[in-house]
Amino acid sequence: MQISSILDYIDNGHMALPEFQRGYVWGREQVRGLFQSLYRGHPVGSLLVWATDASTAAHRGDNKLAPGVVKLLLDGQQRITSLYGVIRGHPPKFFDGNEKAFTDLRFNLETEEFEFFQPIKMRDDPLWIDVTELMKKGNAGIGAFVTELSKDPNSVEKVGDYMGRLNRLLGIRDKAFHIEEVTGADKTLDVVVDIFNRVNSGGTKLSKGDLALAKICADWPEARDTMKGSISRWRSGGYDFSLDWLLRSVNTILTGEAKFLYLHDKSAEAIADALKRAVRQTDAVLNMIAGRLGLDHDRVLFSRFAIPVMVRYLDTHGGKLDEKTRDKLLFWYVQSGMWGRFSASTESVIDKDLGILEQSGGDLDKLIAELRLSQGGLRVEPGHFHSWSVGARFYPVLYMLTRVTEARDWGTGLPLKSNLLGKMNKLEVHHIFPRARLYEADYSRPEVNALANFCFLTKDTNLFISDRKPEEYFPEIENAHPGALASQWIPNDPVLWRVENFRDFLEARKELLSEAANKFLASLLHDEASILEANRPARLTTRSLLGGITSEEEARELEELNDWVATQGYARGETSWDYVDPDTGEQRAILDLAWPHGVQSELTEPVAVLLDESAELISLASSAGFRCFTSATAFKRYVQRLSASGQELAAE
């Protein structure tokens, strides 16, 4: 079938996208490569469609299907969407992605190359043709271009060649795709999804969550958009969640289980009701975590897979908890985060905790006892603050203590509350002993970036202190704002403020931090603080933690890189990804920015961006199956090459 006919089929409702398909994920490089191949006459593959009755076809978008048989694209979405976007000048109605990927494509009449618009390079150069403009005007557009080129003395002699190239470019619309059909009464959704996964074994194989959502959307087509609305709202509030993550809470509310397969036999009405409850209780849990613990944005929201358990618990209690029960639930949440309860075998651990709640009638003491069984004591020890970097599990604990104890800013003397206004009042990580001064004194990187050398200050104060030594600026702070240093757990012995005594400072501050942490944890238990006591201390890690983000500058670079990846149409990575020992569950390393399932989930290899990290960490991550990049530039090149390398990225 000719490309022009395929696009007409989409417009008149005879061809659409099945609901279970993921959205548009191509970037500009793939689009450019597709048009280059079509222009040169290279093969670009065939299409696979599911021919089914329009009256029962669960399709994406709000376009109305034509009566009779409709063709749902199983293999070819990215190519057809790209062609539609460039040729029509706007995305199809089933579109869900970044339309900048196919906007402003240009063709050079001299070099016969495709590139996207670059103002300095292309403006006022008639040899750069707007591909969409030509496609929309057709032969009339060729005449207009030829007339314009004839006015240029430098182009007159080549007008004939250029006209031939324009016709060849316009002829892309007449290229034909071979189409294979899946049809027959026996081709149920389950069968078609299985075919889809077999066809795409080297491409976008659907995850368990995708499969569950596909079945849901068959009966409730608006499910995906409804869920994405909540995801978008949370993102605007500073939390970055996935559809799979939200679906997990829907599942726990509706089935009391973590595994998605239990959703398959639930009605659309039951799932819609569970989604409303899941969203409502998730809002409540996030408000509890932010309001009572001060963990008010994504970078400090550890133990996020504890939240589906909390959502289930809250829902079974009608969404209402008394103060003591609420605080005990939050105590369990913090403990789950500190010990990395959900870092490995997430699904089975969620099921285990849900089972404990079910069998005990919602007894939180039983949940806490399970933590003690695996961890030992639940008290925080000074040694737990030995970790370093922003990604360590106790980094959110430090942020939490800063918020809940109203630690004071050293520049203003004011409590560091979450409602401080203005970009200069956004909290930033501050190295108490400046990195430059410590490196000058030959301290190691883990020492320089130890959690006990971190505190939180406003951006304005951070800039004001700059890289001065504590022995210089601490007296000024104490004089201007008495008690502000102590509010941030700074040892009051001036001898410890000297660079040569930095290690002793760290040990003293670890003691103060662990004391503050235990005091707060006890407050969450009210009159049951004895739960914190145990016959043996909490388990300490036996090895040094590798990797992690060590500065605001590094964090910003990674955030900008993650944003850039999203603009290319790919999935956002996970910042400070927690790598655990698969056998012990012990945290081994923190990967700065990771895509554990690939930038296209289950399509490309696991990748990680590791900025200024050790060879040991790179070796560990590589052994765990990650392809590692040590600079943002190198990773960007990788993303841009995805389409050019058929071995790294299947087209669909």
C-alpha cells in the first residue's frame, strides 16, 4: 500500500493504533534516517496490522473509527507516525509523544541530505527545502520552488537537476509498504499481544505493566490517559512516577497483591474505582511524607515502592488514621528506606508485606517486626552515616532531619522550612568543609563527600560561604545567629573545625546525627519507643559504597541531561539508582543516572551515566550488565546514534 493511501486510511478511520501500543518514542535522528532511506530507495521494512471489527477495537486517541474492519498497527507505528507528521505537518490523532521529533525537517537540493532546521546555517538559503511545505503543496510546490531558484544566477544551470530531486523527494508519498495482516475470530487480545511481543522480540516488548494496561484499556479505553493525568500532576509537584508504579497501587487496592496478573479478570468499573482510590490515597501518603517527614520532592523520596503498601493500608482504613497510627506507618516507611527493603525483588517483597498486613488484620507491629528480623536493631548508629554522596540511603534521612527539626540557615538564621519563597531560597547541598580545601590536604574522595560533611542551606547562603574553611566562617555564623550551628549538628569544639582535624569532625558529627535521628524516630512511636530497642545493633554495611552524586553542579548536569533525553522522545532515567547485591540485598553502589531497562524500556540495553566515578564502580556496573558512559556528551552521542545502529535499536 502506498504511503499516501496509508495516511488517508488514518484520516478516515480505517487504520489506527491499538491501545496497548506505547507512545511515539523516536527522536530526530531516526526520522532523518527514515527519510534518507526512502529518498535513496533503501528498504525500510514492512508493516504488520491487526484486522479486526471497528466496533470492538480498543484504539488510541479520540479519532472515530470507520464502520466495518479496521487495521490496527502492530509493527510500524514509529515509521508511520513519522511519515504522517512530516507529510501532513501535524501528528495523527493517536499521537502521544514529542512532535518536535518530526518538526522542521529540511532537504538540501545540492547535497541531497536531510537535516532539521538550523537558523544560522539555513536561513535565506534557497537550497534548503522545507520538506513538509513541499509535501503539503505537492506539484504546485515544485513549481514555486523552481521559480524561486531560477531567480538565483548561481542556481540557474542546475535547475533541471534540482527539479528532478524535488520530484524524487515528493515521490516518497508514492512509496509502498508491504502489509501483513493478522485476522480471524481466534485473534483475541491475548493472542494479538503475544504476536506483538514475538514480532518485537528485538524491539518494544511489552512489560508486565503494559500487558495489564492493555487488557484494562480493552474495556476502558480512557484508562491510560486518566492515569497519565495523575502522573503529570505529581510531576508538576516535584515527584516523577511511572505508569507501572501507579498501576502497582491500583493493583494492591483492588487485589491485595503486587503481581499484575491478578488484574486481568477485573471489570473496567472495578479498575476505574480502584484507580480513583489509589490516586486519592497516594495524594494522602505523599502529603503525610512531605508534611510529617519533610521529604517533599523526588530526589529525597526514598523507598517509593513502600508507597503501594501504604496506599493499600490507608484504603483499608477508609483513608483515615489517628495520629499515632499515622506516625507508626511513617516510622515503618523511614525504616524501609534506610535499610533498602524494596531495593531488590520488589514485587515479592511488596507481596510479603501485604500478606503480613492481611494475616495480622493490619497490625503495623508485625510489619515492623519483619524489618527487625532482616535488619537486626532499628536504631540508627553513627556508622550508618559513613556513606557518602547524595544518593546514599541516609541522604534523605539528613534532609528529613533538616526539615523536621527546623534546622536553621547559616545566612539568615531562619528555619529551613519547605515554604521558603524565591529561587535563592531553594535548599542546596553544602559541603561544610569545602572540597577544594580537603583535596589540598590529601583527603580521599569518600571522605570529602561523606554525608557527615553535608548540610542543607539556601542557595544564597551557599554562594556567600563559597570555599572558606569552617574555622573562618563558623565563628561569624555563631556570632550573627547563636545556635544556628548546633541546629545543624555541628560539634561545638572549635578544634574540630580545622581541616587537619576533619576526620575527628566527621566522627563527632555522626554521633550527633544518629542521636537526632533516633530522637525523631522515637517521636514517631509516641509511647512505644521501646520498639527501637533490640538485643543487637542494626546491621552495618561491610564495604564502602561506590559512586554517587557529590555536588549541586553535578546534580544539575544530570538533571539537564535527563531533560534532554526526554526531549528526544526517550524515557527519563533514574537519578541515584540504588544497585544492590543480588544475593544479600546490601547496597553496593549508586549509579548517577541509570536506565536499568534501557532508554526504551526492554528495547535497548541497560545504560548508566557515571560522572567522575572510579574504575571500580565502572567495572561493577559493567559486570551488572550496564553500558557505562562517563560524560554527558558521550551519552548524547549514543542516544543520537540509536537509529543509525540497527543492532542497538530495532525500528519498532
